[in-house]
Amino acid sequence: MVRGPEQGLIKTGGENVASLEVERAIYDADPKVAEAVVVGLPHARWSEAITAVVVAKPGETIDPEGLRTSLKSWLDGYRCPSR
């Protein structure tokens, strides 16, 4: 359970990134996304790696690399999921 003012924040490379902000960008970047969840997973160098779990709408396919490329126009590079 996440509690307190840091709720939903991912700490990566000394920056705090709101998971909700990244999730919203995913929905905006690709209309084929049915659901998206963004979390921080442990990372040796960056503290946490921004990680997205994405589900496509029925009958659709999402290209992970294409989505990452699209997100670069919606978010600063350090806010884009690496996984």
C-alpha cells in the first residue's frame, strides 16, 4: 500500500515522476491502448526504472518501440518508460 504525499511518485535518476502523468500520456499517444499502469521497479543506477504495463483494445496490437517513440513527443525523455 502506498501512503503519504509521495503516493504515485517514481524516483528515477534524482527526479520524481508522477505515474499518473505518464499513464495519461500513454493514452494520449496511442488510441489503441485500453489500459495502462505505470510503476517504478528497482534499478541499480536510477533507483527506480519507469515501467509501463499496457493492454491493447480488443483486436488491436501495440508496438512497444512505436509507443516509446510516440511518448517522446508527449513527455521529457527521463519521464518515458524504459520498460
